[in-house]
Amino acid sequence: MATDKWTIKRISVGFSQYEVEILQEYCKKYGTEKTDVIKVF
């Protein structure tokens, strides 16, 4: 049985304006992308 572990699935996640600002500040500070930060959690 073949499995493709790299298949991408898209989901939607809602954030408050405050959470978006925190995420943007974090990404700017550490030079990372938002998707990479969200993947960790």
C-alpha cells in the first residue's frame, strides 16, 4: 500500500485581530513564516 505523506490538506483557522498581530510580530522578530509557526502547534 503506497502512502503519500506529502499530500497537502488545507484547513481554515480563525484568529482574532489581536492574535494575528501577535503572530505577525513574532514572525517579524524571528524571521519566520506564519505557516511555519502554526505548524508547530
